[in-house]
Amino acid sequence: MDHKNIILGAGLAGLSAGYHLNDSYAIYEKQPEIGGLCRSEEVDSFIFDYAPHILYTVDPYASELIHKLLSGNLKIKKREAFIYHGKYDLYTQFPFQAHLYGLPASVIMDCLKGVVEVLRTRDKPTPKHYEEWIYQRFGKGIAEHLMIPYSEKIWTISTRRMNYDWIDRRIPEPDFNTILEGALTDATALTGFNNDFWYPVHGGIESLPTSLGKGVKNIHLDMKASKIFPKENEVEFNRKTRVKYDRLISTLPLPVVVDLIDDVPADVKKAAGDLEHNSIICVNIGVDRPDISPHHWLYFHEKDFIFHRISFPMNCSEKTAPPGTSSVCCEIAYSKYRPLEVKGKKNIIQKTIDDLTRAGILKKEDKILVSDILSLKYAYVIYDLNHRKNVNTIHDYLRGVGIYPCGRFGEWEYFNMDHSIMSGKRAADKINEENLTALKK
């Protein structure tokens, strides 16, 4: 049962690697199904994803592939994303900095003064951390009224401990005219990177890896890597079966991969131990009432709400909920730096329901049809100040022993689904190129 190429993990990156390889391969997945974090769960006819997923990309190849895979099962949606301000019991449109209208005049003035000060300050030093980047780009008002509180709620650590090389298109930077218009008028023009997004009509987001998996062969499920032997070019699965390989593509989290290898250099072990990530609990609720919200998702930046973001699967596809009902997914971030304040599944669900009621999403008389929890140990990569150095140290070592890391947690980057697909393709292309070079010699 030896293979030229072994791929660890059948999430989007691992499936993409197999899909794009021109060589023989086998994919090994510890779960009884493919998909990784891009899976969906059905509970009493409600479909919930493993955390909210939407599709969008600026990459032409990824766009073409996604549309090919989901041909006839993809719907374009115009983003409806808002921010709830419990202090004032009102919503403003996302992103905050472009839609200040409706907030108290004092808040709008704080934000505009901060932006003007930013524009007046021409010579800015290189930011030392993410917090300084926020102040330099948006000013004191926008930073302190929303961006810093929300960032620390989702990332679970101080913005002073984070770098900012991950931002790219994720935080829109509108010009002053856009900010001013959004402060003085109820501007409806969408700004940002996912004004339009796509979502499957049937099957939840899991329909994407399911379709991709149809173009992939030789997948072994319920096979958890328990040891990697780089010198012998072998992987042990389930603590009993050893399989040889020529090349190993790994989509596993970097700390997990390093822990599977004996005699790892001390600096690599330390780098793996210093990598930061948060975890997410998704509290999924099914309600016996239609149209509880017109939105796709909402942000909650205030500390007294247990969740930082909620989304409404039935507004992405009506097929995710039975007729006459609604569904909501509530994300709760935690880590060793900020553990969960509420303990126990029942208590977490009840606190979530209470906070949804306080925000006006649920009514006290609503009948809850479904309440469930999905847990993601590895949710978001945290870009701490040593992120790049630690990742480079680990990658240099892994590549030196013939292991090709890819995917969100293999590359240890803040990847969306299109990024994960392209990461798997890059790993496959690298091996295809090496094989072609070898044949020419």
C-alpha cells in the first residue's frame, strides 16, 4: 500500500492537491468523511455549516473551478451585513468606517475628527503592531468605537500583540469622501471585498468538497496520522499501519505535524509551540418562525454579547431550513488568552439565546426547534508579532525533509476557501514541475 505521493487531510486544500496532481497519490483523512472545516451538518432538516462559509474570489482560475464544480447549484447574493450596537440598540451597515450614519452625533464627530487627523499627519512611522496600524489608517474614533474592541473580541488577544501583514483586502480603507458621505447620509452603496458572494442552493457548503471529491480518487477515511518518519519516507496511521511515500503533502496544522516527527530541532519545536490560533464554538439555532432577520450576517463588538458574529443560513439558501422556519449560527471565539466565560453546553446555548433575544433577533415566545453546538479547535490563525519568523522556521525544516505544507493550517495563513483550493494547487504544481524537470534530465 505504498504511494508516490501521500496527502494528509481531505479538506479543500488536500482534495485540490489530489485534483491537480499529474502523479499517483493517496489521500488520508482522519474523519469518516471528506471536507475538513468545509463541512455541513444536518439537524432535523436544518443545515448548518462548520462556521459560516461564503464563496467569493478575485482569482480567475479559482472562480472558474468553483463555478464548474457547483454548476447549477450556485446562487449569487448581494451582501447584507450589518453591525449591531447594543448600547444604542441600532444597526449600521458594514463596514463601520463607511457607514456612520444613524450613530449618535458625538460618535460620528469622534470618528470624523480622527480621520481628519490621520489625513493631516503625512509622515507616519512604520506601525509596530496592528493597533498602531488601525490608528494610523482610521484615526482614534473609528479605532476605539469599533475596530479595536471587535478585533480583540474575535482574535482574543491584544491588538498590540498582532502584526498587520494579513490584512490585504480584508479591512476596506475607503477614502474621506466615502467616509463623509456615509456619515452624513444613509448611503447604501456597498464597499469592501465581498459585495457579491456565492452560496450553494442545495447541500450547504459541503457541496463544494463533495463535488471536488468526485474528481479525486484513492481517498482513505478514518485514517489518522499517528507518526511521520521523514528518514524512512513513511507515515504511520492509527498507530498500526505504515505507508511509504516519495513525497508528503500535509494540510495538518503545523504544531500537529511537528509533534508527529521525532528528533525535530529545538528551534523548530519552539517555533511550533509559539504559533497562535483561536478556537470557535458555533451555536446553531433553528426557530419556528420565518424571516427572523433580512441579513446574511451581523457583527457584535460589545463584550456583553457572548458571540462576535451571527449569520443566517436560511438567507444564503432557503434550502438550509424547513419552510416557515429560520436558522441562525452564532460564533463564539476563545483561546488560552481568553477562555470561555460560560461553561457547559446547555449554559452556552442558553446564554446565546438570551443574547439573541436581547438584540431583538429572537422573541421570548419563539419556539426553539433545534439547538446544537459545533466546535472548531483550530479556527483562525492569529498573526502575532512572531508569526512570520516562526512559520518560516517550520516551513524551512519541513521542506528540507520532503514535506510540502499547504492549506490554511499547513501554510498557517488566514485563508478563505479559494485560497485553500489554490494552496493545494500550488503544492501539486510544485511536484508536477519537479517530476517534469526530473524527466528532462
